[in-house]
Amino acid sequence: MTGRTGLGRGLGALIPTGASVMEELPTASVVPNPRQPRQTFDDEAISDLAASIRQVGILQPVVVRPAADGTYQLVVGERRWRAARRAGLAMIPALVIETDDQGALERALVENVHRQDLNAVEEAAAYQQLIDEAGLTHEDLAERLGLSRPTVTNALRLLDLPPAVQRLLVDRKLSAGHGRALLGLAGHPLLDRVAQRVAAEGMSVRKTEEVVRGYRLNLPQDAPSVPRARPATLDDMGEALSEALQTRVRVTMGKRKGHVVIECGSRDDLQRVCRGLLSRSDGRDGLEPDAFPPVTAPEPFSEPRSAAADPADPFAEEGLSSDL
């Protein structure tokens, strides 16, 4: 393992020593940041947090910056602030920092990704916002956040999905892995219907890839061409593991055995990764066992084949069998 931090430098390292002041602020004087990457909040979870705050108070201060109108704009901790208001707290502990718009966005993004609070679309949109406003390349952004460049690039690809499919990712009915698989049908009218079916049936990522591949093989001769998805590689597996564990992962394979190298930059980061792996081994919050297709050599593109339409199968008329 290397000395690199698993997810960027962490929020503490982004705030220079001496540039912050701890205060008790009127809760009413704190306002949300309209540029906050996280746009969806679980109302029930906020109520639960509010009940906890009534009992023990706020254990971790929010992070704010002064605004020109005398209020304080949230940088980190909007969920805590919402819960504090619901709990009726008149004052809230806050770390007051000086930072610009870009710095506030970067801090909020690092904190949210570290806590895994963002859905896949929010995370991708925040990446794109930083790239646009700071003029960063994918490599630059990956370096700042402690992620691999392919992890950032693959996240941004989800913004190419149509709004209806993005909504399924926002609602966490589909994962980022499902979204990437569905990109194989980008630009085709069946995409929304296939995505709804994947969500309704709770398909695994692997099964989704099979469904997409089945449709692609059944395209009629005059259908617009769709780029053939390449088989999974060791890099693909490393990228998927990096995304799942929120740290850089390298996968190598020799003649007789392979290696999975997980980078952690601190003991806390190591404990976070270990907890994630252990919970996944228990099946509580895990990677699907078939999330990674086998590594194989590319196969030649098959000739389109026809499929008999089944009146009972709404996908058959489009060339997509429901038993794929």
C-alpha cells in the first residue's frame, strides 16, 4: 500500500491551519449553498437525525463561509443543518472558513463522496461543474480527489443518459454500473423502456449487460449502428473496484495468479476500506457476485439475427426478448 490518501486529501487537509474559526451561530443565520453537489435528501433520515440531535446535540460542526449579506453559507453539513432546524435548535456549532466558490464546491464534493452521500448523477454533475469552472482535465480532477482518471471519466459518461434514466439513478433504483451498461443503447428509443424493466425486475449489472447485448445482436439491418461494447478487462475491474471502495485499486494477472492492490493513505482509510469489504462479504451492502464479466478476448461482431415477435412480450416487437 502506498502513502496516498484513498479519497483526495480529506476535508481537513483542504482547510489550511489558521484559516478557520469555531463558533456557535444562530441556526437561522445559516443558509444552504445553491451549488451544493447533493440535491436529494431523505426526509425520514433527517427526522431520525433530528431526534438524535434532540437527545445528544450535534456532535460534528457544520462548515460555513461568511456571505456578503451577513449570513453564513453552508460548505459542508447541510443534512445536519436541516436536522438541527427540524429539532428546533436556536444555535448550531460551525467551523467558519474563508474560501471561494470553487473551493467550497471542491470541499463539499470531497466530503460527500467520502461519506458516499451522493447518487451517481449528483457526483457526475459535480465533477463536470468543477471541470467547467476550474478548467480542469479529467486527470487533474482525479488527482485532486485521489481517484483514477478512468473512474472520473466513467462517472461523467452517465450524464449522456436521457433524463428518465438519470432519474432512476438519482432515486437509486439503478446503480452507476447499470447506467454504464445501458449506455450501450445510447440514442435509441428503447433505452428508457429497457432501463425501466431493469429497475422493475431488480436485474444485476451482469444481467443488464446481457439484455443490452441481446438487443444489439437483434438490431435490424437498416438500424443505426451501435458501437460494440468491448469485453471486460483488468482495467475495467480495477475501475469498478475503485468506484465501489472509493480508493485507487489496481488489478494485475500473471500466468498463474493475480494481484489486487488497494491503496490506502492512512489507518482510518484502511479501516474504512476493510469495513466496506467485510460488509460486502456479509452481503449487506455488496458488489453483486456477477458484477464483473469474465476477461475474454474480443469476439467478432455477430450478424444481426431476427427474433420472432411474441404478442405477450412487449420487447419482442423491438427485437428484445424478455427472457434475456
